[in-house]
Amino acid sequence: MKKKFATALNCIDGRFQIPVIKWLKENFDVDYVDLITEPGMDKVLSQGHWREMQRLREKVMVSITAHKSNVVAVVGHYDCAANPVSDCKHFQHIVASTYTVKSWGLPVIVVGLWVDEFGCVHVVCM
């Protein structure tokens, strides 16, 4: 049986990897989650430079090409050291980040996720 993959564009903060992996497995019926991390990923994707975007897109393409990932999650989280803004601002960054990823024209579902202080994952946008 072929294993199914998703891709998470997440912050490097280790507190938020497992909740995102678990949520993606449960909600998209995938077996594995490829992790692409950057400090403050939601800020990087919403405000980053062209070179950063190209580098992240290339990494996502590896996941799609090699593992046939069909879901890409953009994640922001509570208490982010690299993006120390209000929750509301994070939500704006997450939405903008999903538009960035959707603009790449990839054959995937794009979902924006927020992980709160309790490790609960919430959908910000799809």
C-alpha cells in the first residue's frame, strides 16, 4: 500500500511540530508529513524576499515530486520568537502566506494553521 504525504511549512520551534503532524495525519488521512522549517515561517512567507520564496517553493516541489504530497500547510504559532506579534497579526500573516503558496500554482490543497499556547491546532484559512 502506497503511503500518503502532506507538507508543513512550519516554524523551527520544536513545541509546534508534533501537534501539526498529528493534526495533518488526522484531518487529511496522511501517513507522513514532510517538514520545511524557518524561524517565523508565517512572517517569511508573507513578507519575505523573492529568493526566500524560490528556495521554499523548491523544497515544497521536492515533497510533491518525490512523495506525491497533495496538502501544504502554512503554520503560525503562539509565542513565536522570530515573529513576536499579536495573534491577530499572525492570522494576517498566515492568510497572506497561504496566498503566496497558492500563487505558486501547485496541484495541492493549501491550508493555513495556527497552534495556540495549549498545542491545539486551528484552521485559519483554506
